Amino acid sequence: MFASDNCGGVHPRIVDAMVRCAGGTDAAYGEDALTRRVERRLADIFERECAVFLVATGTAANALGLGALAPPYGAIYCHPEAHINTDESGAPEMYTGGAKLVAVDGPDGKIDPEALQRTLDEAVVHGIHRVKPSVVCVTNQTERGAIYRPADLVAISLIAKARGLRLFHDGARFANAVAALGLSPADLTWKAGIDAMSFGKAPSGAVQIVLDEATLALPLAGIIDVAAESKRLKREIDKVGSEIRQLDAKLANEKFVARAPEHVVEEQRERKADAEATAARLEQALKRLEAAL
């Protein structure tokens, strides 16, 4: 019998990892060592830097991701059978503040590019009487098991980007598509025009990945306050720098290194490596952001 993996329990290795992570103390609000390791791992998997936000469920990842891309008066185009349209209650609408889901049909759960083009043309004709086109959402693998190949995604992306829309990917079955096609995750995401996606494994939790649009040469205006983001990055760089100095001082303390348990010393070294990697990524992000000003 096939059923949703929400019906199954969490793998023992995941439970053990969660128990281990619950011990000790660490920074909060995404500044912990585990989040940084996740960021590095996903950067390796997707062959580029990713901004990672850990959330509890796939629905939360989809709704928050769409909420970051679509305004309350916007339209989110998806297949009629898309999970966000049939199985996530009103979560996308709530987290976007009122954006409307607009169905665009196609075979086997895949959005037909020509149908998308017609739908967007109609929205332009009706002007202010229709919600503003904002986001296209695809699911790969689809709810019917079909797979978008890179060329399929590029075709949809070109139509969306020509109208100034963002392309979001519901990644519930993303691993299936990668395995079936024998391609890299990068080939089926940002290299094919995906701007943001949810990615995870139910029921252990989901990960939302927002790709850095500066590297994709997409316009930042209207998406973020560039000046405010620059200030935030500088504050984060100062904060991480302070943490690195504290860890340097601790590891340079011969008494601490000699008397502390070996695993504690190693943990401090790992934290320092994580902090240094984070500082480097923040510096690179700041440089790219300032180059866009």
C-alpha cells in the first residue's frame, strides 16, 4: 500500500541526531553551528550559496517561501492538482497576506507553457481587474509522477521572467526527479531558472532554500531594501568576528585545552571553523550586494 510518508515514524538516526543537538548550549536565531553545517552542506549539494531557513513542515516551507515572493495583491500560478492548491488548506493565502492561487492546466500535473502564456496574456488585458501576476509554482516530481526536465523548466522560466515573475519550486519529491533523470540538483533548480524552493523530508521537517538572486543577475529592487540589508550584513559580520575572537582566545588558553574533555575542545574548534566559514560567506554576500548598488 502506498500512502503519504506523514503516516510513518521518524527514522531512528534522525531521532538520535535531534537528541544530540538538544544537548549543551549554542547561539539562537539561525546562528548555531548546526544551521551553519546545514548551509554548507546544501551549498555543496546545490553548487552555490543558499540562504537556508529551517521550518517544521513542508506546508510551512511552501507558504513562507511564497509569502516572501508574492505580495498580498499578487497571483500565484500553479497546476490545478498542485499540493499548494489542493492539500495545504489556506496556508499560501494566509502567509502571503491574501495572494490568489490561479490554476494553469497541463498534462500529468505539469504546467503547460502555452497555457501559462495565454493566462498571463489575459491578465494583462484585464489590467487592474485581475490580481497582479507575481509567482509561478512548479512541483518536480509532480503529484501524478511526471518530471520536469531542465528544458521544461527553462521554458516556463523564460515566460515568467519576461513578465517579471518569480519561479518557486515545491520540492516535496525533488529527490525523485534528481534520481530519475540522473542530473544534479543544480541542473533542476537555479540553472533552469528556479528562484526559490522548499526542500526536505517529511515528517522530520522541511527546509526552505532561497537562492541568492544577485548571482543570478536578477533585479533586487522591490524585493529587498538593499541599504538595510547591507547594514544587516555588516552587523552580522561584526557579530561573527566577535565570536571568532572569543573562540580563538579560548583555544589559545593552554589550561582550557589541557583540562577540558577532548570532545569539548573539538566542539570549540568546529564552532570556530563554522564561524570562519560563515564570516567568509557574509563577506562575499556583502560584496555582491554592494556591487548591485
